[in-house]
Amino acid sequence: MRGDKSKVALLTLVAVAVSLTFLGYSALAGAEDTPGGSGDPLVTQSYVDQYVQWKVAEMKTGQVLTGRAGSEIIVRRGQAVVVDTSGNGIPDVTAGQDLKAGNKISLNHLLVIPREDGRGIKALDSVVVMYRGGATVQQF
């Protein structure tokens, strides 16, 4: 009988140890989601400015806006055409098609620059464009 009691006590002790181990892991897993933890890292203001917030540029006739890989562009006012040195075009996500060099860009259509290889837009007149993800406007 004494052997049965020690087996029960040992099994109880093992069960408690396993339970405490799982509780400890659960507590640590919850800490991963706290702000600033590896599950939810903080970001810098410059990251938010460059990759999240839309910026507005007013372009003059002949100016070229060149986007970085992943940049998003929306022409809000004026006429602009695609600049494409690669020959692969720029995806017009709104229309579901690729725009080749020289194609006019429809207003309020979302364009995505797939690679940093010189693709962008050229203003045919006064153009207002929204962009995010990094871009440069050729200055005169």
C-alpha cells in the first residue's frame, strides 16, 4: 500500500510540475505581444513617414517621379505618362493591367512600382500625385 501512495504522490508532483511549466510558457508567450516586444516591435517615426503615410507632390511639366521597389503612386490631378526603362511596365492595380512606357495614367488609379529600376511617371502638365514607400522627383 505504501508503494501505491508514493506512486500517486510522484504522479501528482509530475502533474503539478508540467502544469507550472505550461503556465510559465503561456505567460512568456503573452509577453511577446506587448508593445515593444519581439511580437509587436515599435517603429520609428521615419519608418512610418516613409512607408505608411501618403505624401503629396506637385509636379511641373516634364518632371519625373521615380519610385522605389514597392512604392505606391496615385495621380490625383493632371496628365502623366509611365516611365519604364525595364520594358516590363508598371502594374495599375485598379485596372488590373500593366502600363507600358508612354501610356497615360488614369486619375485615381493605384500604381505599384515592382522594382527599383527607374520606373515612375512623367508629368505632361501640372500634376498632383500622392505616393508612399519612397520616391524621388527630378528637380529642374
